[in-house]
Amino acid sequence: MNENIGQLETRNDLQVGRPVLRHEDERLLAGTARFVADIRLPDMREVAFVRSPVAFGKLSPVEIPADAGPDSVWTAERLAHRVLPICATLNRPGFHVTEQPILARGKVRHVGELIAAVVASSRAEAEDLAETIVPGIESLPAVSDPEAALDEGAPRLHDAWEDNVYLSSGRTIGPFDEAVARAEVAVTRDFRMARVLPLPMETRGCVAGFDRGSGILTLYLSTQRPHLIRTMLAEQLVGIEESRIRVIAPEIGGAFGGKSNLYPEEVALAAMAMELPFPIRWIEDRYEHFLSASQSRQHVQRLTAYAMRTGELLAIDARFLVDGGAYSMRTSTAVVEAGMAAAVLPGPYRLGAYRFETVTVATNKMGVGPYRGVGRPAAVFAMERMMHETAVAIGMEPHAFRARNMIDASEHPYVSVSGLRYDSGDYKTLLSDAVEAMDVASVRAAQRLVTAGDRRLIGVGFGCYTEQTAHGAEEWHRRGSPFEYGFESARIRIDPSGSVLVTTGIKSQGQGLETTLAQIAADALGLPHEHVHIRHGDTELCPYGLGTIASRSLVMAGGAVEGAATRLAGKIRAIAAANLGCGPEDIRLQDGTATGPFGNLSFAKIARIAYLELNALPPDIEPGLEVSYNYRPPVESGTYSSGVHGARVAVDVDTGEVELLDYVVAEDCGRIVNPMIVDGQIIGGAAQGIGQALYEELRYDETGQPRTVTLADYLIPGAVEVPRIALRHRETLSPFTVFGAKGLGEGGAIAPPAAIANAVSDALRRYGVDVRSIPIRPRDLWTALRDKSFAEMEP
Amino acid sequence: MKPSAFRYERPASLDALFDLLSGPGDKAVLAGGQSLIPAMNFRMARPALVVDLAGIPELREIVREDGAIRIGATVTHAQLEDGAAPGPVQSFLRRVAGGIAFRAIRNRGTIGGSLAHADPAADWLTALSCMQAEVEIANKSGRRRVAMEAFVLGPMTTALGDGEIITAVVLPDPGETAFGWHKAVRKSGEFAEALAAVRLAPDGAECWVGAIESPVRLPGRYDPAALAGDSRLGGRPEFEAVRQGVREMAPDADDYAVQLAAVAVCRAIAEAGAGEGAA
């Protein structure tokens, strides 16, 4: 079911808003797309890494096997003259920087940390050699639990720190103490959210080659941010300028934030390539991915909600403890998760007072980075569980309690209690869409008939969110980010034959941007979208850009493409007008033709004039048909998408198993450029969120050994586990962006843990059991239910 | 995750196979490779020689022997899912085979390979125990048949000796016996957390439990009528009897594992009674 409610009227001549087929799908479906692992360079050799088998230990210098070839084993000592350690910074007082060596030296701090790199003609031979290198490590007591890491006597990861805290911060906003004193109801809950990882289908990978003649280092890299990685490589590598580094991100099989940071493997390959007469490649296997690709979430939370019996929410008190792992990743740092969670917690609610504390601790585990949603899934889980439980405590229907406290559409722009400036959105309507789709009344009717003997209990729950997207320099600066993701770029060229090439600084990793950006360019130029060819992901071919993160690409790159195309259209009009004997304002651009009152010219003819027949080009018009444009949003606090997820579940009280019966997403991402792509983004995100709610969990033992290193240990939902997801769309345009679009990439993944946990809690209400941790494990539910008895009357 | 170097042989006959197996060095027999190959990729298994059974036609055959059905060791789960085994065992075999992992795995994984690996969570161990199967084992000098209880000695441990392979599984004619099956999994395609296989005898249901333990037969026989329908939390006496039976046979299992297994037994009994898994 895909019901478009209240969608804007689509103008007949516009291609934005149409569900056109994705330009990239032909090569993807035909298997002709080229990913990093498909790149073959002449004489290319393979790299395998020697990784730490222990979570914490003193490392002796690596001994190179006597029979190893001269170029085959690379140690920290051997790369020392070539690389600098990764030090992710954040311009916030009290933030502790980690120094992450490219190859470990002195100490290892998590299982999987790089110790040495081995080069051989095949990966199997590289692994043969790698396993003969046994690092000398004296194990140290490790810490793998975030609460234990805060203990006074806990092992300290970084010698220069006085404790294990990356950053702790807190604020009290509004009349908090008065709200607490006035409150008639206070509800407190302790929550946990497991550590998960983005887990793209395509693992990481890098091919690096150095051309000694030109001095150019080329990296084929599965990354979301080719230009920024290039900038960072120039900082991390000794002896090469940025202009001599080329980063090419070919086809990417998913990233979800996991390919947004700079990884030591990438720096190591770049440095080794500069020393070697042949190119090298490293393709991460799934085992390595579980050890050394960025991980995410892992919260320990304590929340208290204060409210009146009338249903007025007064204040929230929140504490977030996040396990940041051993090293801060560049550039997100370990504190990205906690900082975001605290800022977005108030969500779509009018909240008068808010107190929060965030603590991010270092543990002997892989670092955490951004993962679709960044902090929001944990914040929305916390807030929405509290909204549900507070409603229960008051005796209100949870969705009514939410609606009672939601910001009205008419209040925008609305500055949230945490200082976020919401541009637009109609949260109450989204909520009522979701409530209607879940048919809450029928669930309540069925629940009234439940008896103590019933095995299968049904429940319904919701999760509401606002999502800051496409925020500009001001917001990144406020957060203390050393890189401000303040603009995006596009360059459009119409070739002498009339074909259209758009290059952009963002990188598509599955979002269909080659299609949506073509739709935007096509409308501005007056062309069929099929004629617009989009290229991205090559730092030599494309203008500088910040990359695809933070649900920014459609708005930012869309703004850049729209800006460049509009300017180019102006030039086309001018050339046409000069040749058609009319004014530029008389020219209409449609279907690749410029039409004036007295005749018309094809774009191909105009391009020919612009490049090859300058006799027809007025001297005051610059030759060529190419325009570059960098889009910087006029308002840099971001545009806010919003959504409400609803879940209906059945819980088997004999086994604790949760069955997802129905799922609805009511969402508003402003102007929809391609409805089919929007649906795909939402469904894919929701599938990941369902995984987090019910299955996914990276487990470590107390010594820091990872216990989930294969897809047999780490469960993800498959087609059978993801129910049909009903979608309801609303389009509340952003006043701040080109044609009112808002970012959408992350939204689907944000609310499922909240909605599903609330539905399960709703189902088990008669037993007095509610969900305190994510993922929801059947074992935990059954254990909690075992000692409880059924309340005959609704409590 | 690449295997260490090994030699690969694909003999065309059992005689050639046994010759290879009698040589020196660490050897592994490749039946379907769905457990062996991952173990080799992780370098947990490092055989010097891998002998692939796929080239031996006899091992792929399914034949009737009087009332019994003899299923060759390299018959795949997918073949059984598709009904390759004839006669009264067909539907139960289809039911069990169709629930093993994913179709891609079922296309390669074999019944003999699964038994030889003897992972307690493997579906065939429990199902074939309940079906009172015999495992045909061969070596250079001959063949023997071993009942399932005597074949599985413990987790990942079997009665297979050096130089021996499984050549077939022999299933006796179950007559009118109805079977039931239940597999408790966190998600589709995963290894079971608990398995239950049930055969309805005139004097009650005989039940086997797997996954929480190598397959064990519960001591009692249970009245299907008393267990009909769902088990319900908080214990009817009939359900408590099943749970007690599981607890007795799997003393090391934790409370949740015992609960899951007991629920699986009740659901398998219900299925057998409903005729879904009936022969």
C-alpha cells in the first residue's frame, strides 16, 4: 500500500515528483557495475593484515620472518616516516583526543587493531605469511563494559588521560526544578541499547597505486566522502601534496555511515603504495568487517519524565552513557552519538524544561562512528518509551498523550528546548495518519478480551521523530566539527553534440542520486531526465564536495545542480535569443529545444555555436556551455523531516518471541523528488531499524573479545522478518531549501526500535512487563514474564 | 578468510576414495561443504587433502529396499525438500529438509554431511533419530549399519572411525505413524535454538529433542489429546511433565532452553495430531 495523502499537485511538465525508473539500475541488475573488488590493475598484489588478537596489551616491535620477501611485511617502524597517526579532533572544551596509530606501536587497544600489513600475489598467500607473524603482546586487563570503564580502578586506555572519558557534558534548560516540583507524575526508566554496525552488503575495500612518472597516488576506495578522504590523506601522509592524490569511489554497495570515516587501512595502503613499484589492494572480508569497521549506538540511559495528570509533559531528565570504543574515528569522533542523542531527544514535543548529561567512555572495543540515524534511534527510543510509559502512568492513551504535547504545524519555525530550529512539519497529522493505519481502536477491543490463558498477546506502539537534515556550516561549527559540511557542488556541461554531463562532489552509494539529480537538472534545463548523465565519486573529474552523510545529498547537491542548471539555462536562452531575434525572456526551454516567437534551436545547435561556431555567438557571451555552482543553504540550521512509525506485534508468552504483524511509516520529507526512491529509502531504513529492534547486537566478553564475528552470530532481518511496510506521505515544504525538499536517507532507521518496543510493552501491559533494552530478546521477555501474573483488570 | 593450501581430489568410486583416505596426512571429506568450507576459510580446519564425494554416483542414489528407503549420503537437502525420497517418509522428509537454512545452502548441503558433522542444532540429527534411521558406514573392508542413537556420540562426535565415511541413511517403513516437527529459531534460516520431533505411537507421543543438546529421547510418552493446542505460560500439569522430561534429559540446559524445547515438543505433538507432518 502506498497512499499519497495530500501530495502536492504535480505540474504536468515537471519531472521532479515522478517515480521515474532509476538510471543506475540497469548496470546493477545486469551485473556490469564495477565495485572496488572489480578493479584490476596490472601486476596488482594483495594485502592481508596482522591484527591484534587481544583487546589490550603491550606490543613488542614486530619481528619480520627471516624468509619474508623485502616488500612483503610492513610494520609501524617501516611506515613511520610516511604516515602520521589519526587524531580526530572536536572543538569542544574537555574533549580528549586519541592518537590512533596506522599500525599499532607500543600498545594495542582493541581486537582487530592493525599490527602489520603483508603483501603477496594472492590474498591466500598473504594470509599464509600473515599467520607466521606472531606479535609479541603482553596482555593487560581490558575493559569492555561502559559502566565498568567509569570505575575508579578501571584499566585506563590512554596514558595521557586521567580517566576513560572522551567527553562529558550536560545542561539544564528552562525552569527544570520548578517543573519537577510541580509534576504530579514522575516516571523513571533505565534503558540499554546494544552496539550494532552499519553492515553494508559490500564490505570496505581499497586499491592503491602510485605512478612514479607523474607522482600521482590513486586510490580506488569504497567511501562516502572521496574529496574529504583525499584532504585527510594529504594530512596523514608525509611527502605528497593533495593535488597529487586522486580518490575514486566506484560503485558502492551500501555504506550507511560505515564508510564515512578515514580508516587506518586506507592510510596504510596509500603509504605502502607510495613505496612499492606495483599497485596493491585490500578487500575486507566479513570477519574483518566485524572486527574493524565502524560500530555504533551502545547506550546506557536513565530517563525521568515529569508530567501533570492532565497529560501535560513538563520536563525530561536524561543521562546518556555511550561506549565509544578505543579510538575516535576521523572525523565524527567517539562523541558523535551522545551529542546528537542529547540534542534531538525532545523531538516533536513542546517541552518546557530539559536536563541532560552525556558521557562517552573509552573501552577496549572497536570505535563507534555514524550509522544511519546517528544518535537519533537511541534518543527516539528513550523519548518515545518515556512518552509511552508516562501515558500509561497517567492513564492516557499513549498516542493521545503524544498529540497533547506535540508542536503545532502553525508554530513553525519553532526553536526546540535544546535549541534546534524546526523549519516546518505537521507532526500531529502524521501521528493521526499512523494511528489510523494501525487501527488502534481494534487493538484495544481485542486486548479487552485477553485472558490469563492466552498465549499470543497483541500490542500497538508508536515512535515519533524529527530529523535535522542538510544542516550547513553554522550547525557543524556549533557542534565543534573541524570540518563544516557547509556546501555542495555541481558542474554541468553541455557538450558540442548536445549531451549533458553533470559532475558533483557528493557520492551516491545506493540512494539513486544519479536519477534524482538528473530529474532536478532536467526540469531546470528543459530536457528529458534520461538525457542527463550524472557522474560522481572521482576527485579529478568532479568538483570538491563534502560527500554523502547526514541526509544532505538531495537537498545540498540538489541545490547545487538546480543552481548550476538554472544558470546554464540562462546562457542557453541568451545564445538562442541572439540567434532567433528575440529577447532571452521570450525563449522557452523544453525537450532539449529553445523556442522563441520566430523559430527554435536545438540544444545541440546552441552547443555547437557555443563551442565550434563562434561566428554565431555574440562576443559578450563567454564561449562554452559549462557552469559550476556551489550551493550553500541560506539557512544553515538544517531542514527538518519528520515521521511517525507504528507497529503492531504479537508476543508469544510461552517463548518470548515477537512477531511483527503490521508496520506503518507516516512521513514528511518535504518535496518528494522521486516517490519510488523515497519509498525505497524508507523501507530499507525501516528494515535496518527492525534489525536493531529485534535481532542485531554486537557482543563482547569481559576481556574485550568480540563474540559476534560472522553473520551466523550477528543476526540481521531477512525478507521473511520484514513485514509489508505501509507508507503514508505528507509534503510540508521547507521554506529554506530549493523547491522545499528535505533530507530523508536516515529517517526510516530512526523510529523502529521505539515503535516496536512500545508495541511489545503495550502487549505485555497486563503482565506489568515493559521493554528496557534493545534488541528485544525473546529470552529476556520470557524471563521477565515468568515471575509475573496476569492482571485481570486493566491496571 | 582464505583456506590454507590443500590438495583436492574427486574420486569417481568408493574404492578410489578409500585409497585416498588410507594415505598419510590430515584429510577432510567434502560432502556438501556447508560447514567444512567455512571452517577451512577461518583456518580452523586445515586439511592437507580434501576428498570430494561428489564424483561418486552411488552416494547420490535413493533406492527402496523392501519397505525401507535408502538415501545416499550426498543427496542434498534440496532434493529431499523437492520430494526425491518416495513412499511414506516423503512428506516428513520434505517438511524437515525445507526448514534447513536457506535454499542456497540446501542446494549444496547433504544429508550425510550433516550427520557426519553432528552439530546438535542440525535438523537431521533429531529428525532421523525420531524416524529410527540407521546410518550406513563403509570403509575399505566393508559396510556396517548403526542406529542413530549409537551413531551420534555427542556434540560434533560420531561413531565414524578413521578411513570411514557415511554411505547412506536407511529409513524403516513407518507404516501409518504420524510425525510432527517443530524448530524454534530466532529468524528464518538460522540454526535452531530448540528442535522437537515426535512420532505418534498408539500409546502416546514419543518425543526427541535436539539443539539444546545432541538429540535425546524424552523418557515418557505423552497424551496428544492432553497437550492439544497451545501450551500456555504458567504450567498445566501435562506441560510441566514435558518440561520435566526435557530437564531430566538435558540437565545442563538453562531454564529458557528447556522452556523452548518443551514448547517445541508440544507444538510438534500438535502438528503430528493435526496430520500435517503425517506420513
